[in-house]
Amino acid sequence: MTPQGWTLIFLFIAVLIALTKPIGLWLFALYEGRRTPLHAVLGPVERGFYALAGIDPSVEQSWRRYAVHMLIFNLALLVFTYAVLRLQGVLPLNPLGYPALSGHLAFNTAVSFTTNTNWQSYGGESTLSNFSQMVGLTIHNFLSAATGIALAFAFFRGFARREAKSIGNFWADVTRVTLYLLLPISFFYALFLVASGVPQTLAGSVDIVTLEGAKQTLALGPVASQEAIKMLGTNGGGFFNANSAHPFENPTALTNLVQMLSIFLIGFGLTWTFAKAVGNTRQGWAILTAMILLFLAGVTVVYWQEAAGNPILHAMGVPGGNMEGKEVRFGTAASALFSVVTTAASCGAVNAMHDSFTPLGGLIPLLNIQLGEVVIGGVGAGIYGFLLFAILAVFVAGLMVGRTPEYVGKKIEGREVKLAVLAIAVLPLIILGFTAISSVLPQGLAGPLNKGPHGFSEILYAFTSAVGNNGSAFAGLTANTPYYDAMLGIAMWVGRFFVIVPMLAIAGSLAAKKYTPETAGSFPTTGPLWIGLLVGIVLIVGGLTFLPSLALGPIADHLAMIHGQLF
């Protein structure tokens, strides 16, 4: 570990903290449906969408109607993308003549991008046409991210409203977030990437002559436009198979830093938006502080392990940190930081191969996802996931002080606690269940490249990534098979929507309640004690469930490595 590496890490956090309030206030304006400076230009477009769709944005919905409309919208998008991928061979903008995807791969990909997972069982530049990339996938990069933020807004209204029967209008929330947040930032972000050397063209490839005089064909396409929303919307699906390790997606140290910042930007801002919604900015800072503490702990472990390197190579006379699977232009610190950022935020983009990390270095990305990706988390999904843990934390606090638990003026009763447990329990049940099945069936055992504990980690990471809607992978797993495409597709759908529906039910229940002012007997939910309780609940509830799987995988790998065994 070096001073330069730690400077990068703390500069990264400092920039994000400085941007938290500005982006949070912009999000709060969209949450309230207020006019912004962009309405002068984009307001007619918004109204045109409502007119074409026959939607009245002023008509609010109960939590059930909000949930049903959200599910129908996402199901329709899934079917649309599946059709695009299956018809790829006869659709336009296919300069390299790629054929249609198989049924199982098209299903997996459509579910993946619909759920904001962006798991890829294919190599982008060798499988998908420009039409499929732009129309089939990029539409989800915007709308799955907008859906997550809209759902966070709905959850905030549950805490903020008093004796209300509605939690907002799904169509209005999604439209405003897309038009006034994601599109404008992505437009200027894409221009920055083009200026930095990222391609943006409809050409499929270009032939060049290398310095050695050899001829080489380079894949091209509309990369910059997809890269911008890929990062901003915590999507993670790469135009190229190497993702953000590819120089056409992430060419410089500056683009690498901006990509990491953009992954966390909206997640940081939403903590401030929540605080404004409930009328107490200290609540937002408490949540953000707990998130940052968990994030810093993860970065410290990964950077320490990757900088320490592999003792087996040291014994062979090869000193230094672990650079296997990393880009020399980024180095150990930036690769370690990127890996924790992308798995803490349900993004899944990578600038290094997690399969090549040291065992404990690879454990933290895995654990970040298994905690529910609430350490900042994905756009919208992170904050509403963290608030589910806050409900459990305040329930535990209520038991300690002998009072009905209260959080931001709302009594937390049995219904809310049961629904929160139901939403949180989905992750371990599906992750461990599907991993266990795949560890014994021949179809599952055919996937891992490595045997023993590392092969188990590849299976475990795949289902962790799918259920957690992350999308990154231990790349040794061969996932483009009918078995894994189907199982991972099911896992992604369950991991997304089986959490969302109970969360919206909690929002509806809270919105209908009266406001309960704090008293001398109320448990404080803004100070160091509360922050410590939040961190503890996330680690205990989100982490202890997975100790058996971690012991079988990364920890067993680590013990093998320090005893001089290659995994």
C-alpha cells in the first residue's frame, strides 16, 4: 500500500461528499415534482409522453397499483428485448452480420438488463449488433435505473406522508427521473468519454496496422453513449467483453476516476433526498456515515490483500503486489477501489478480473453483494435496501428500551418488521439454495474452470451476483449454457422483484400512519450509537447468513494459498 493509493481513495470519498447535497437537492426537486431549469426545454417532451400514453401524472397510486404498474412495465420491456435479441439476424445496424441469440441466452440477457443486473453470459463485441446494443440493451440502462430511483421515491413518501393512501405515480416518477436526471448527465458524460478516446460510431470494426507491421481488426460501435449510462445507472454491462478493463471503454486514469465517481453519485445524493423528504438532514448523514464506514473497511481489506500479493509467487522470487488480471495503467490501488465500488453499488462493471484477486481480496466484493448491496448500493435500490435494515435496527433498539420502535416519526410495528424480514430473506434463500443445487448437479459442476474451493467460489459468486442484481463475475465460470442461463435468469428476477414488492407494501403501510413525535424515551436515530447499530445490523443480518459459504470458498482458498497450494 502506498500514500498515492490512499490519496486516491480519500480524494474519491471527499469529492462524493462534496457532491452529495447538490445532487440530493436536484433529486428532491424531482421527488416533489417541482419545476427545474431543464423544464423549459424538456417540459414539452414530458407532457407529450403523458399525452401519448394517456397518463395523468397528478393522479397518485396506492402501493398495490404502483407495484402492479411497475411489474407490467418491466415485463413488457423484458419481452421487447427478448424479441430484439431473437430477431437480431434480420434487424438493421448489424454491420458484422451477427446471427440471433439462442433462446436461453436471449432469455438470460433480457432478464439481466430488465432487472438492472447486466450479467453477461456473452462477449459483447462478438455477439451483439449495434441495434441490439442501442435499442435492446441501452433502453434498460436508462429505464431500469429510473425504476430503481422511482421506487426509492415511493419508499421515501411512505416515511414522509401522514395518513395517506398513495405513494406517488410510477409513470410520473420514471419519466421525470429519465428526462431531467439520467439523460442530461449521460449526454455530457458521453461527450467527455468521446473526448477521452472512447469510440462512438455505427461502424462495426476498423482494420489497422500495428507498430510491428501486423494487421489487426478492432471492434467498434456506439460505446461512449452506452458507457455513460452504464456507470451512472449502476448497470455495469460492458460493450466489450473485458468491460471497463478495455481501453475503448476506460482509456485513462481520469476516465477511471470519473467512472467510479459516477457509480456512487446518485446513491450518495439519495441519502440527502431521503433526509429532506423526512425533514431531518441528520438522518441522511447518519445513513451515509454508516455506508462509508462499511465501504472503507472493505476497501482497506482488498487494497491490503492485493498490495501484499501472492506468497506463492513471492516464494518463486517474484515480489510485489498481485497484478494478475489487472491493468498496468490502473495499478493495484485503483483496481482494488474499483472492485469495492462496483460491488458495493450493484453496478457490476469491472476494470480488473475478480477471479484473479487473492482469496481475501475476492471475498470482499462477494461479501458486499451478499450484504444486500446496501453499502451505497445501486441507484434507488441501495437506499431502500438500507432502509429495510434500518427498520430492523430500530426494532432491535425498541426491544432494548422497552418501547414501540419509531423511525423518523413512524411507529414500526409487526407488519413492517415481517415484510422487511421477508424482503431481506430472499437473498440468502435463493443464493444458498441455487448454489447448493449447482454444486451437486452435473450441469452445474460442468461450469467452473477451477476445482475445489475456488470452483465453488465461482458458482457462489455467480448466484450472489445474480440475486444481488450486480452482474460482475468470477470469470472462470462458463455460464452460457441452458442450465446456467435459466437458473441465473430466475435468480435475477426473484432477487429484484421479490424485494421490491414487500418494500412497497411497507411504504403503503407507513404512509397510512400518523406522525409520532419524538419523546425523551425515543431511541435516537442520528448519533454515533445509531450509526454503530446500523453497521452492526447490516453485518449480522446480512453477513452471518453466509459464513458457511464463505468458509467453503474464499477462506478455504486463502488457507490453501498461504500453505503454498495453487487453486
